[in-house]
Amino acid sequence: MPGALTHAAGDLRALAVPRRVTVPAVAGGLAATVTVLGIALRIGLVQLPLIGGGLLGVGDNGDAYRLFCTAGLTPDTPSKFSLWRGVVVTAFTTGGTPCTAAPSSSATLLGLVVPTGPGTFSLATYAWLLAGVAALGVGVGAATLASVRPARAALVLLPLVPLLVVSWWTRFLVSLYAEPAALVGTVWVLTGLLVVAGTRPEHRARRVVALGLLALGGLVAATAKPGFVPIGGVAALCCALVVLRAPHARPGVRVLARLAGPLVALALLACAAAPVAASIGGQDRSYAAVNAHNLLFTALMPEVGPDTVLPAVGLPPAAASHSGEGFYVAGGMGIPGWATAIGDRPEQARSDARTVLMEHPAALATMVDRGLTATMRPQLPYLPSAPRGTAPEHFEGRTVYPEAGPQTVLLDGWLANIGVGWLPLATVLLALAAGAATLLPRARRADPLAIGLVRVAAASSLLGLGVVTVAVLGDGYYELSKHVWLASYLFGFTGLAGLAAAVVGGTARFRRQVV
């Protein structure tokens, strides 16, 4: 009889091993499938008779050239141009001479799917790749969480909900902007944060996976373009704060476990440093005067006042009449003193502008607040969504869109019509305050998963705040709604993570009784 019991116990252990593998594998595969098919259905890569319409994308405002030229692509249109056509140009010819550009994750990803030699290329191919990369990160996160408790795999739905419910963010996958690569990287970062929230420090292998998601996602987002460097910076900070413990291991292993997070953070910063510096240098070579003008004229002069700003940057008083004008209104032409004060020395002009901001922190706070308000409108209707061939093609480069910020007075009117413009700021303040409260001694008695989700919401709000701050410091109010687009996704996720934390915390006692 004892022998039979021993054999039965051995059989149960043998069955438990496959279950420990099968459940995470199924959870990860299901999450990845939901991600890729959900995105495909949302933007029309896959079309079903009763679901959705045609393909959705984002029309080119002129920025796409910086990416498609690196792969030797040429728009397959009669004019060979894709900018401001009133439609999304999805067809390109291949085999052109690639241009020299700063390294970026966007160019690397695009290069994976563009064929060599003469031929054709569709943006749908690139969109499938991006959806697949997003699905990989979500699937790995779901499998890792399911290895702790199967139900925790559902946490990965939080970053998916905004992407699958509306097309405001996912339609960018059918475009050649830097934004889609940054969005995919951000999804990996958020998934990594959720894995940390759903595990304990003793779950060393699971937290190593979380560190990988954070680091790789942060690297992809930060190297997509300079405006998304805060994603990498906050991801590195989160890596440094991740705790791993090995209480029963050898002393060397325990030390390595404690240093794992900081070491991954250092690796992320080291890998990102060179491409980010090169990307900033490339941005300055091409757009230094444009960015300096927009910072000075669209933001600083309206917020601080021309009487203070003009002498600080060497512009004459007559330039005050152009306060609020973006660069592309007249390209700096007709503005007294512009050529010598900005055109010939844009880096110095930008440095002077930021010195003024340091002396007037209230103006910087106002600029950030306006950027936060703009995140309430991520739809970006001025960038068309219908692909070429399904809508009339026409040049609309001279059409004035208030949300694009060509003139600050028009942007002010647009922002004033946003009914709950205070909501993003309230979300950030509440999330950061709640995150700080989890550090109090009393918080140790709360449900660990709820505490983790509160911290995830705080980290997400910090990510969004970083994107908004860099946006207004880099280009003032020009095209503000597009520059803070990724932050709008992050604030939506912040709200969902906070709601999930409230639900988990509120049901903690019930869940303990059930267990």
C-alpha cells in the first residue's frame, strides 16, 4: 500500500510539470493572438463582413520622408510624393538609393520587411510586423503572469483596451512616422510594469522577464525619435527600482539578484546613448532653426511676453508682431532680425529661450498644462485616415488646422473648447500622489497586487508627463496635438490601471476567503 501511494504521488508530480508549462503557454498564445488579430481588425488589415470598414492609416505631413528614404522607398503616386495628399499613401516602390540618417528603431524595424531590389511595398506589411512585435511582448507578459496565477494573465488586457476599442492610436501602425515604433515599445514597457506588479521579489525568473520587457521596450521607444526619450528614461528608472531576492541562494547569487535591476538599467542607458545622441544631432542639423522659432514664437512670447523674450534672444521689438506664429506660416521671412538671431545661430537661440523658461517657471508650467489638455484629443483629424484609392487625392498643405498649432491664437480657441481639459492634469497628480502613498508604512497591510497596480499607474503617468514636457520644450505649441499623442494613450492606460487597482483592493478580502 505505501508503494502504491508513492507511485500515485509521483504520477501527480509528473502531471503537474506539464501543467506548469501548458497554462502559461496557452495564456501567452491566447494573449498574443488577441493582440495581433484585434489590432488587425481595428485598422482593417483583416476585414470581416460585419466588423469594421476598410484600412485605416495616417496621412503624411512631411515627416514620413525621414523614415521611408532610409529604406530606399519612393511613394507610388504620379507625383512621387506622399505629403499632404489628403489620403494615406500605402504603396511604395523599392530599390531606390537609401538616404543617410541617424539610427532609429523605426528604420531598423522597417528594414526588416522592405525587400531589396526593384519592386513594390505596402504599408500593410509594416503594420503586420508592428502588430506582431506588440503581440510578442504581450504574449510573453501573459505567459509570465500565468506562471504565478493563471488569472493574472488578464492584466495584459489593460494596455490593449485603448488600442482595440478605438483606432486613434492603432491607425498609426499604417504610417511611416516614428510614432508606431514608439507605441509598440511603450506597450512592452507597460507589460513589463504589469509583470512586476503581479510577481514578488522571490519570483526571480519572472522579474528577469519583466526587466527584459522594460529594457527592450524602453530602448525601442527612446530610439524611435528624440521626443520619446522620456519613455526610455523612465523605463531605466523602473528597472533600477525592480527588486529581486534570493534568500536561500549563495552569497554571490544574492548580490547579483539585488543588482539585477540597476545593471539592466545601466545596460539600457548604455545601449540607447549613442543612437539617441545621433538622433538629436540629426534633428538639430535639419530642424534646429524650425524648432527654435516654434519654441520662441508659439510658446514663449505668448506665455512670458515679447518684452522679456525678444531682448533675451537678440530680436528687435518689431518682431513682437509675429508672436504666436509657427515657423511654417512664413518660414521666418519678413520677421525683423530673424536671420541673425535665429537662422544663423539656432542652438544659441534655443538655449536662450530655455534660460528664459528657467527664470519663469510659471510659464513652463502653463506650457505643460496646455500640452496635457491637448492629450484629450488624440484623434488628429487633420491627418487623413483613408488610403489612396478610396478617397479623392488632393494637396492640402495650406489648410489651417487649429489643433496643429500654426498660430497660437487658433490653438488657444481649440483648447478652450475641450470640455474636461483639466482631466489629464488631475490624472497625473492623483496617480503620482497615490504612488507616493504606497511608500508609507501603512501601505504594507494592503493587497500587494493592488499596491503594484497603483505604482504602475504612477509610472505610466510619469511616462506621459515626460512626453508632454519634451514636446513643449522641443517645438513649443507647433503641432502640439500630434507631439503629445503617445501621452494621451499613456494617460488612458493610467486611468485603467488605477481602476484595476481599486477593484483588486476592494475585492482583496473576498478573494482571500475564496482561496
